[in-house]
Amino acid sequence: MLQKQVLLVLFLGVAPLFPQSIWRPPLETSWQWQLTGSIDLSLNVDMYDLDLFQTDASTVSTLHSREKKAVCYVSVGTFEPYRPDAGRFPESVKGSKLEDFPDERWLDIRQLDILRPIIESRFDTCKQKGFDGVEPDNVDGYTNKTGFPLTAAHQLQFNRMVADLAHARGLSVGLKNDISQIADLVANFDWALNEQCFQYNECSEYRPFTAAGKAVFHVEYERTPAQFCQQANSLNFNSLKKTYDLDAFRVACRETPDLRASNGGSYATAGISPGQIMKIGGTDLGPAAGATYQIVNGSLTTELSGTRVLFNGSPAALLYVSSSQANVIVPYSIAGKATVTVEVERNGTKRPGLTYPVVAAQPGVFTTNASGAGQAAAVNQDGTLNGPTNPIARGSLLFFYATGEGATTPEGSETRITGVAGIPRPRGTVSVKLGTMEAPVEWSGSTPQSVAGLYQVNIWVPANAPTGDQVPLSLTVAGMPSQTGVTVAIR
């Protein structure tokens, strides 16, 4: 086997393979990253990333008994005064304080004769405790104000040394951040770990890792899963929503069925408003044949063919479920809350949910092609469907439909069928434009004798309104605009 590896190096120019005993995470690897608090060992994940010094060998052994891998976190580029080996660091290698962690100081990574033995001892401890890999942190000092004249060359030399020390001990090793040197280091590291690449628009830089079949572990702290999970999955990242404390809290993008939750009219994903019709895409959400809404005693049911959708633990009215889609009416009771957690329960089994910001309104106009853009689902005054072959005349009344109007008066109920009296109307101010021209709103509110969340707006088309087959139509509720690209036909 070794002879074959040498031949590959000589004739093909590829790097030699490391011993097979080194664990290398597959491209898709579920994981938990927890550096603070009591460790939750009950998660159904493939890998745990835990603090080297705060994790004992028995914890690693427990994880192995459950067929899970364990990675030790350790900073190799900074001095941490609270670590048990802090006395080994002479003052000469200690530089400036870290901006976000003032108790830590950057290290002079040029002084390898001092730092190498310390890192070796730490990696020895990692191996002795039974860890399968190491996450060396702060390996991008040359891009920070360290107090030392560090260069990219210094960093490459140091990082390659770190990778070699890990491999010499049979440990897998990940490249933590250091985005600008990925192309130079992807061959030396077995996987990568990134923080907040979506927030800083840097995720595409990790393509060399995924292209090489190497796992990319990724977290966002400030963005919601709804804002990054779908794209993270498309990049083949193993992404989590975490808090800055790196405690037990986690939302895993690959484990949530509602990664494509969106407004039923606009397909927007930025937030959730009370009463909006929401579409959820995923797998195993319902029966393959699909099931449509049921009305019992004048109310929509909150369960269809074994599926429920929960908002902060409370079931919501369902309109449709299938194996790949669930359409649900967001409870009006979320009004005033900062966030709401959405979970899908299938045949009694609840999956990890996603947390979304709650917005006062998120108006989405329904279109005839169900794409969020194009011809509005609008009706002319004579009751016929508006469109290029059937435009509405100026001075006439036009009806169109939307969702996401937010809180209403009287307060809406997502399970009730709207009657013809006491119709809920949006609390926020409603306005409509045709092109750039304001169109007088004759009336707006829940659609009579229909499900909650279906919002109707009646407008007068001004006598001097723009004409054409595709006149832009926009709706604003409580200061929140509807999607762009929606049109009506006017003659």
C-alpha cells in the first residue's frame, strides 16, 4: 500500500495518503459544537466538538460507546491565562489583546521553538483523552492586530506545522476560518470550520474543501436559520445556528424539514407575520398522495393525516400537506412576539424547528402562476379574471388577493372560516400603487366566506392610471411592501 502511495506522489504529484486510522468526517456529517455549560450527550449527531481542557476522558469514552466521534477544541494562536498550562508561555510570545476577548493575547507564531512543544503537549492530551480530531483555533493572526509583524508566509508555516503535529498523533485536523489561505491549506487539513461566512459574504471561498470531498462545518450567530439554511444546504455545508456562548443550543440546517418556509403569496422568507399563509417545503411532511384541509364544526383542523405544524408549541390550522409540502395559517397569537419557533410533527414525532423573526406584516400578493411574480390573481369589477386578454378599464373597481396583513381588528382566528359580518381588517395602514400612482383603497380585509389568512383588497383604478398588459402593482401594509414583479392589465 505504501509503495502505491509513493508512486502516486512521484508520477501524479498528489499528496500521500495519511494512515487509515485517522478519522476524516464525510462531506455530510451531523455535529454539535459546545464549549460551555453542561454537555448534552443525548443528541443524534455524528460528531461532538468539545473543549480540550474541560472535557474528561470518560465523556469521550461515552461518546464512543454511542458510536460518535469527538473533536477537541484548543486555541493554538492565542494565550489564555485560565488554561492549566498557561505558565509555559513566556512573556516574549504574548502580544496584543484580542478585540472580542480582552483576557486573551495573540501569540508570536514565528517563535516555533517555544510554541511547538506546548502545542505538542496539548495534542498529546487530546489523543490521550481519546479524541478523534482537533479544532485548532486562532490560526489567522496575521490578519489581525497581534502586536507582531506577522506575514501570510509566517501563518502558512505555522498552520502546516499544526496540521502535521495533529496527523503525527493520528488526529484529524480542521482549518478554522483563515479564509484567505484556504487554497494553500486545503491539502493539509481534513475539514474546515467557519463562523459567520453568510454574514460576511465569504461562504463561496469554501468550495475547495467541498470540491475535495472534505466536510465544512459552519455556524451563524446573528442570522436566523430561515436566512441562511437553504443556501447552506445547497453548498453542502454542515451548518448550525448557535449562540455566541456556544452552549447546548443548536438548530441544524440539515435536520429541519422547514428550510424553505415562505410567504404563500410572495415566497419571501425574511420573517413571519400573524395570520399569513405559509408554505413549508421538506421531506416526509405528509402522505405521498397529499391531503387537503378539513372543516369540523365550522373550523379548520390542526391535524391532517398525522401531520401537525406547531408555532411555539401550539398547533396551527392546516390547509394542505403532502410528502414535500405543508401549507399552514400562522397563528394570530404570535403578534407582538420577537420570534417564533416553527416545528413539524409527523405521526407523533417532532423534529427540530426553525426560529423566525416576527414582523408586523409581510404582505404577499398571490399571482396566477404561483411563483411570487407575474400576473396578480385579480378580478375585474364584472367578476372576470384580470389579465392581458381581459384588462380592466380605468375608473373601475379591481379586487386582488394577498396574505400576510398582520394583526387584525377584530382579532383574527386562523382556524375559523370568515363570515360576512364582523370581518377582520388589518390594523396597519394599507396603501396600493399602480406603477408609481396611488390607487384609492375602497376596502381591505379577510376574504368573506374563505379561510383566514386570505386577504382581499378592493381598489379603484384611477382615471389617469397607467395602461398596459403589465402595470406594476404593489401593496403596503403597516409600512411593509409586497414583493416586486406583480402586474395587472389596464386599458
